[in-house]
Amino acid sequence: MIRILFLGDVVGKSGCAKLKSDLIKQKEIKKIDFVIVNGENADNSGVGLTKEICEELFNSGVDVITTGNHVWDQKNLMEFIDKEKRLLRPKNLFEPAPGKGFEIFEVDKNFKIGVLNLMGNVFMKKCENVFETSKKFIDQHELKKHYDFLIVDFHGEITSEKNAMGHYFDGKATLVVGTHTHIPTNDTRILENGTAYQTDAGMCGDYDSVIGMNKKNSLNRFMKKNSNKHFPATGDATLCGVIVDCNIETGLALKVENYIFGKHLKNT
Ligand SMILES: [Fe+2]
């Protein structure tokens, strides 16, 4: 059995610090073999990420970083992504784009984990039709043939699009999990044909906030009062995501559970 932890969007210094202080220990306690995080809000500003932050996340115990609509918000990432195989951007960005949206990684026990990063089309930046991109991908790839397990990060705004994508990959991926909204959903389950699913993983950030951003400033923005650009909240972060136990024979999910660790949220 291989156990994979997928963590939702890391937000600012608070999210990075929590990973640095707790992830390696959590991996030991939970017997985690492989960790994927969405890192597209990990910069101090809350948007994008840098080469230095990627390196910090890898040193904190992260194996692969996925991204989304903010992938290019910090300038040096475009150069770095071509050199760093463990950093992905959404596969359905308009080409040509730097980097890759899919990669296969090997874990200790000689298993291959495919990680596919996708971005939704509804209320998101313009990109290729995500269902067409997914169809092409599914036509060319197969569980236990091209990789042992497949993890799909679907970075999207709306629940219906993510829900549909879960069913589209059902039986063809080990886990389909949503990112981007920063709020974890309570629909963690294994779908009819064996794919683990959760509509949104939540974030790794300070939940005493508005989706990771300073709450006072965000409220002022909604109220059209004096406000600054959004900036992250800096209190203690909670790590949010999904742990999936993978079936070595089939590549599908044996078990999946919501993972929440930190101050403001409880896993009930
Ligand atoms: Fe996003």
C-alpha cells in the first residue's frame, strides 16, 4: 500500500511556516509515502510563488508542487519551472507555456505516481477547455500501464465543474481533488469505480481570515472602504487536504480521508 497526502493551497508565510514546522513529523506519524501541495499562493504576497519558496517547500517534506491561476504572478518562476520537474502548472494553459502540467514521479517502493494539474474554465483565467484536455489525456494514459497511481489536482472555482471532473476520471485516477477555493468540503469519498474524490482540499493557511487573506482588509474591500491590495493573514496556519491509501493491484483508492491539522479547524 502507498499512502499519499495531498494538501490544498499554501497561503503566504503562515502556510509555509506550518509546513516547515510540522510536515516531516506528520509524515512519520501518518506513515505518508508521498506529499503533493498546491503552492500557487505561497508567496509572501499571497499570490504566486518563487524559486526560493519552492525550495523551502521541498525542504519541508513536499515531493511535488502544483499550481493554478496565479502560477506566473512572481516573475522568476517562468525560468525556474523548466528546470524543476517537481513543479507543475495547469496542463490546459494555452501553449506555448513554460513548464509541464503532468509528470511521473517514482517513490521508494518502486512505484510510479502520475500527477496531473488542471484548471477549470468557469470564473477562471482563460485556458483550453479542461474536459477536452482531460479526454486527450485519458485517451493516451492508463493506470498500471503508464503509472501505478494518478493524482489529479483540479484547480477551479465552482463545485459543479469539479464534481463533474471527479466522475469523468472515475476508475481512471487514484484521486481527484479540487483546489483554489481554500475552504475544505465535506464530501470525501470513493466514487463508484474506485477513484477517491473531494471537491476542495481547503488551504494550508490561517483560517482566521478571508480565505487566507487579512480579514479586516478584505472586509473593507467588500464594503468599499479604505483598503489595500489583499495581503495574507499571519496567524497560525491549519493544514488541510486529503490522505489516500492506494491499492497496489488496481491503482485505485482503498481508503480516503479528509486531513485537517492545526489551530482553527477541526476534523469532525
Ligand atoms: Fe487559485
